[in-house]
Amino acid sequence: MYGKPLAEDDERTLVGEAVTVTTRTAAITCQQNVWETFPMTTCLWANHGAVGAVDFFPPAGRHPEITEAVARTKELIATGLVESPR
């Protein structure tokens, strides 16, 4: 997923290798990248009902750590995607 969408369509430069983490409920792949001169870490995720992408921006002009980005993505999935009652 990272090769073409981030590098070509979004004009981002990839940094390092992508890291994929799977849980019981989701698959998360995170990659550090640079857009123009701005470093960020992007996580793509999917579960059985949704897919998404999250950009984490630098707290101090550096790439957010992948482990931190994975943890925050897990929180988003767990708390932000609550099924509403019908």
C-alpha cells in the first residue's frame, strides 16, 4: 500500500521500512515519510468493517516513533469506531 499511494500520489518521500502490526481486530501498517520538508509518520489500518489512514505530525521537528504511532492508531480504532445503536 505504501509504495505508490504515498510516494507518487501524495508526493511523499518514504523513510525507512514500513512496519506492520496485527491485533485480534485490525491490521496496522506504519511508515515514516517526508512531505516537502515536513516529517511525519503515517499509519494505514483496516479491520472487518472499515479502513483508514492517520498522519502523525512531529512533536519536535522529528518523525513520531512508529511504536507510538501504532499505539495511537490502536486507540483510535478502539475508541473512535464505536458502533451506534440501531
